[in-house]
Amino acid sequence: MLPLGDAELEARLQPELTDVEERLARAVVGADSLVDPASSHLAAAGGKRLRPLLTLLGAQLGGGANDRVRTAAVAVELTHLATLYHDDVMDSAPLRRGAPAAHEVWGNSVAILTGDLLFARASRMVADLGPDAVRVHSETFERLCLGQLHETLGPADGQEPVAHYISVLADKTGSLIATSARYGASFSGASPDVADLLARYGEKVGVAFQLADDVIDLSSDSAVTGKTPGTDLREGVDTMPVLLLRERAAAGTLDARGSAVLERLRADELASDDALRAVVQDLRDHDVVDQARELAETWARDAVAELGPLPDSPVKEALAAFAGLLVDRLA
């Protein structure tokens, strides 16, 4: 579990996280012996469990964790896992969490259908939480799909690429983290105003988290991230550092080193692993990575600012620490 700066709070949440992990392990199996290895593949590979943790943490602003909160925590993690199966197929990513991606083991069709199966499991769990939860989950699912579509289609004519990318991150990552926080408040008896506040906080945390991941993808190796550095570059997906290079190019302020990176991307010279590593290294050495890091830190600060109306408490401090820790990974 991420350190939250309060030993008593961490001690209260740890058994709840353990319970959620056990529920998750049961939720990803039970179809049949043929399907279970694929459906449990990513859950068994581990993960940070940021979304369930945020659900449980948000519940501390109400009456604390209960069975509905725990069910919601499992449902958001199932939904997240489902998106990873789909994302890895679309990105042709060979690794996820240090293990072969599901499509590398079972093929694209099985990976996509397994993601669909997990979405269905999550939806079934949310149905037990009532119509409001179903509506929120459906709206979140819609945003997840729209975010992926907008990433795939690119910015509309006249849309500023950096702003477009931020909106993609808000949909693809921020929306589910927002729902995770909202569920914790809603199902623990916190007020609607607190639930709305946590949703705004969660969405900004999600954008900060993904911007930080863009930097980490370039500055860490696969042993640290569990993913192959530069996968998005190879698939033609521009993450924030590349978008910042393009922004400078459009303004006529890009240096020769950055221009050389963009030229290699335009020439689609990343088929070989050596070429990909070289471009990743060139980006690591460019100051657009520092600019992307600063953007991540700004979004994290904005997320913490959303907590302002809450009374001071260890939970408020832990929520602020949660946002900061996601970006502190950049240090």
C-alpha cells in the first residue's frame, strides 16, 4: 500500500485492501477452466491497486468501509483491468506488469474477449449497488471508450493537440479514478457535495498520474515499469513530451536535437528495438521531459486544491499525500 503519512489510518485500511484483493481474486475466475487462466492473468500479475485504495480512503470521509464500499472497490479495479487487456492489444504492448501481455499468450481475440468478460463482471457487481451506481459506471465506461477513440482519431481540425491530449487523459484515466473516489464517499454515507468534490479531485489526480507515467516511460527501464519503454512511440501515439516537441516546432522554437527526434518519428524508423531505444534516449535527454514533469506536478497541486473545503483531518492529509506520491515517482 502507498504510504499515506498516518500509521493509524494505514493500519485501518490494510486489512480492507487485503479483503478487496481476495474478492478480486475470486471475481476474475469462475467462468470455466479454459477461460480462467486468461481472465486471472493480469490480476495475478499484481499492480498498485490505486483505485480500490482511493475508494477505501474516500470512505473514511463517511462512515468508513462497508460491504458496498468493498464491492465498489473491486468493481473499479475489474474495470481498470479490463481496459488494460484492450489497451495492450491496441498498443501491441509485449509486457504488462513485468509479465507477457495477455495477447502475447492467448492472441488478440482472446485478450479482447477477456477484457469484455471483466467489464461484464464489473457491471454485474455495480448492479447490486443500485441505479445511481449503474448510471455513474455507465457514464464512466462511455468516457473510457471516448477517450480511447479520441486518442485513436487525433485532434479535430483546429483543436490544440496538447489540450486534446489532456482531454484524452481525463477520459481514459481520470474518469475511472474519479469514480473510484466518488464511490467511496457515496457508499459510506458521505454527503453528495463530498462525493462531487472527491470526483473532481480524482479526475485531476488521474491526469497527473498519466502525465507522470509519460515521463516514467522514458526515464525508467522495463524492470521498473513492467512495460517496454517507448511502446506508445512505436505505435504512433504521441505522449506529452512528443506533443511538446511538436508545439515548439509549430512555434518555430524547436532546437536541432528535438527536430531530429521528430524527423525519426515521421520517418517511422522505430521498427527495430535499437532504433526505439535510441529515440527514447534522445527524448530522455531533452528538456521537454522536465516540462512534462512540471505539468504533472501542476495537475497534482490542482487536485490537492480541490480538497480545500474539507475540514482538516488525517484523511484529508492522506488524500493530499496520495496525489503527491503519484508524482513523487518522478524523483
